[in-house]
Amino acid sequence: MVAPTVVGFAATLNGSAQVVSSPQAIDLLDKTGSGLGWNITLTSTTFTSGGNLMSNTATTDTAAVGVCDSTIICALGTNTGVTYPLVVPAAVTAPTAIKIQTAAAGTGLAGQTWTHTMALAIPASARSGTYTSTWTYTLASGP
């Protein structure tokens, strides 16, 4: 799995609440041939800028779209048991991860890329600054 190394959001504060989004591609290559399926989980820390914090429910995974990698015939993962939108868990110390993507048994074979649309809710009261958060993606066998 190749997960995003940087998830970037950009906004100009204007005194109004706003939601900004960013597509995030996750590239998978299952060459095991086991057919057991797989799942991807995600957790994060709270977005912070100095002493300023975003809400622990500020980030949402709104959708996922998958395609087979070019020149590869794949069995595109059947994303079962995950309903979008879903809130990406966050806290000062990253909480328990949630499943954001699955491949049911018999699917998810060979190379494919899943693009997740991530959204960040910025409150009207947000203070300016560069906010950072650490996101942890994990790939495991089985749906």
C-alpha cells in the first residue's frame, strides 16, 4: 500500500464556517493470490496550530472511488461494511482507527488505486495559522 504522505487542505478564513476537500489516492497491490480480501484503517491526531485546535470531528471521508491500475487486470475491491461519509477519529493522542476501505473475500486482487475525498470542516471562529495533524493508515488482511 502506498498511502498519501501529505494530506493537504487550503482555505482562506473569511469569518464564515466552511468545508474544504482534498482527494487522497491510496495505491494497493495485492499479489498474494490468497483472495482473503483486505481492509484499510485510519486514525489521526487533532489538527493544531500552536495552542489553537480544530474539532476532533473536523475531518470526514466523504467518498471512495476505485480503478484498476493501468495495464493491470484486477479484481477491484468490493467495499463492504463501510458507509460514507464517515468521521475520521482524532484526539491529542490518536484514538482507535476505523475502517475506511475494505475488499471483500475474492476481491481486491492485483493493482488498484482508491481515491478518497477527505473534507475538513473549518468553523467560523477558526484562528489563522498552519494546522498540522498526523494521520496513520494501516493495511491488514481480511475484510
